[in-house]
Amino acid sequence: MKVTETHLKGCFVIEPTVFKDKRGSFFEVFNQKLFEKTTGLKVNFVQDNQSISQKGVLRGLHLQKGQFAQAKLVRVIQGKVLDVAVDVRKDSATFGQHFSVELSGDNNKQLFVPRGFLHGFATFEDNTIVSYKCDNYYHKESEYGVIYNDKNLRIDWKLNESEVVLSDKDKRLKIFNEFSDKSENGNKTVLTYGTFDLLHYGHIEILKRASKLGDKLVVGVSTDEFNKIKGKKCKIPFEERKKFLESLEFVDEIIPETNWEQKIDDVLRVKADIFVMGDDWEGKFDFLKKYCQVIYLPRTVGISTTKLKQIL
């Protein structure tokens, strides 16, 4: 096995020794002891994934955040891809730089992508089979990514724009500047609450500002039963309000708000670093300061649910 470290520290190209004779060929796909000896890394792979893609399909750039970060060992069983790794480790000397290598069923090369890297690949042949090992389990709420053609990353995917086939999710990924701004907030979880009846741009703006304070935004939405206790009448039922909020790309998780007293328990349960409310609640949640940072954001001027209900 030949192991070559790229210019990105901890990112390796691995070329297995292939034994061939008249019957065909044989090689070790992975050997834990040899991997650890040649890379100096201790990695425990727990999940194997496999995809089949047609020519032009581009998957990426993806990563999982925080405690659910993943290292990957990527190979191609059949076909050919350009495999790309982008260093987004905050304190790395090569932050924002990328490495690419052609992996194919013919060359048998593998790419080890460490935690703290974006990863993606472009497919050059129909029915290409990509297989990769992960050292952490898939966790939907921790998914994050950057759009493949970001101008700052300047990745040459070796495909014409007209050839590229993306999933709807990958079409909506952020640009790298938004990602890097967010990464400076260091895996922080932000928690906020609201009724969010007649969802409007005032709600959108305050949620968007809250999301930029960390890398995960948890939103507590008052249930229909709790609204009755508060004496509030909602035009939109809880399940519909929940769906609207889930459609926002900067909202990561929705939890039900069922009573006034749950705030402390929620802060501890979701491990919130920052608690956010509108400035019309200033001072009301200062009791949470012993558990997390509390921030009151200015409301958007000229719009409110009350005004909309009066108009309707």
C-alpha cells in the first residue's frame, strides 16, 4: 500500500497493492493496522455507504457539524469520479483550500478525508459506484454544505456547467463566505421561541439573524393547547406552522412549546449556547443567563402578526 499525504494536513491518497494473474486480480481494500501505521491516525469506521451515479451527477459539497463530524475513506468500485476535499478547519493554515484526485475502478485509489472537511465528487461515467467508510453515523440535523461552484473556492470539476446534475438540496447550499462566517461562531446552538402565526418577513428576518449567531438554530413553537392557555387565537394550526418553519433552510430543529416553565429544561436538553428573543421581551428571560448567553434582537419595524390580523 502506498500512502501519500496531500498538502492538506491529515488528508491522504491511498493506493493499494494489486495482485494480478490469469484468474483476475486481488487487493486489500482496507487494513486497520496498516492504515494506522502509515498515516499515524487512529480512526474507527462505523458505517459504510454506497451510491450509484450517472455521468454528470455532482454530489457535494457536504459535511456533518460538531460532535457528528465524519472522517471518510472514499473509493470507486466502478466508473470514474473527481473526488474533492475542502479544508474548513477553523485554525488550519490551509483553511479554504482544496485537493482533488481522480478515483476510478481502474486505478483503485482511495482518498481519506479527515473530520473538518467538506467533501464532494463529480461523476465522469454512467453507473459509477462510489463506496465510502465513515467514522461517525449519519445525523440529518447536523448536515451542512457549500455550493459546488463557489467563486472563492474555485474548484475545477472537469465538467461543463451544462453537464452538471444536482439534487434539489445541493442546489440550495450556501456560498463559502456564509459558511466561513458561521464557522467562526464555533458549533454553537441557538434557541428561540415564538407562535409564528401568519409567518411573515419579520419572523424570517429575526430567525435569520438568530441563525447567524451559531451553526444550529432550534425553534420552539407554541402548540395550539398552549396558545389557548395564553389566551391567543391562531389562524394557522400548530402542525402547519411547524411545516412552514421546517421549510426554512436556516432552521435546523423544531420543538413544541407546551408551557412557560420548560425553558430551562429545553436549554439543557438541546445544549443551547445562546437564547434569543425579540427585544419586546427584554429582561424577561434574564434568569436563563446562568445557563447560557441571552440576547434580545430588535424586531423588524413596520410588521407584526397583530397588524396582519387587523388587516385580515
